[in-house]
Amino acid sequence: MPRTAFFSKEIIVEKALELVRSQGSEALSARNLSKALNCSISPLFTVFENMEEIRTAVKKAASDLFEEYVEDVTSYNPAFKEFGMRLVRFAKEDQNLFYMLFMERRTIGNEWIPKKVQECLDGIEDSFGISSEQAEFLFSQMWTYACGLAILNMKASKPLTEEEIGYRLSAQFSSQMFFLKAGGNVINVAPHIRAAGEGLEDI
């Protein structure tokens, strides 16, 4: 006779998400989760096969929260700037979920990319008259910079203000746009030990 589930999947995932938000993804274990639910371990695996399935469901719930967080960015102009600012803000406000979504090593599936990215790419093409390939290059550079800025800011003793975040994102965007308009030719230089007489300007 099958065991009776004391908790639904939704309740377990909700409690697991609370655990991650307060203590980090490393704290997500069967023991800690059952303690948070005030039950034994058995009810967890009445509705889930194993902890990996629970972790996958929690990551999905976390990604849904971030998608909701950036849902209306396309109501702003430029949308990608608003997206970048919210990414940095989210990292500061919800550090453990940011870590889970953007910094934790992934072993299942492809890297998660927010759905709003494509809408931001479309907006870049229309607003600045660049090709889809150029828009993807531009966004990838801005995405890398914004994630780096978010990581630096999330642990800063003196966090950046909204104005400072906006200025830094704008400065990076301007430099990348000038680069693209100038031809966008990347010289990928492999580092090597300088020879005698070779200056820093030599490549």
C-alpha cells in the first residue's frame, strides 16, 4: 500500500526555497529540509524521488522568481539597461538565490538564460540599427560586465548607489557600441613572455 504524502510538492519546494534564501544552497539537504518542515525525512521522498529532484524543482522556482523580477523591463527604454540594473540589484537583495542561479556549477542541462534576454536583444537591434549578430555580441559583453558588477557589489562594504550602477553600465555600453560602430574587429592576443626590447605597446 503506497505511503500517504503529508506535504504537497508545492509546500516542500516553498520551504526548500526559504531554506536556500536564508542559508544558501549548501544548506539544502534532506535533514535540514525535514527539520524546517518539522517532519521526518520519509515524507520528502513520498512525493519526490530523491534530493536531486528537489534541487531541480527549487532551481526552477528560483528562476521563476527572477523572471518575475525582470518581467516588466521591456516597459523601460532602454530595456537592456533596466535589465542590467535589476540584475545587480537582485544580487544584493537576494544573494543566495543569485548564487544558485548564476554562480553555482551546473550538472544538468544547459546554462539557464532569462527569457527576457531575447526581447532585450530585439530592442537593441531596433534602437541602434545593428544586426542580430552585433546585438548578441553587445549583449554578451554587457551580460558579462553586469554579472561581474553584481558579484562585486553584493559583498561590498559600501554598495554602489543606483546612480553609480547606471553610470557604470552606461560607460561599458558606450565603449562596446563605439567598438561595434568602428568595425568590431577583435584582436585576440595570446599572452607571451616579453622578449628583450619588446615594449608594452607591441602586440
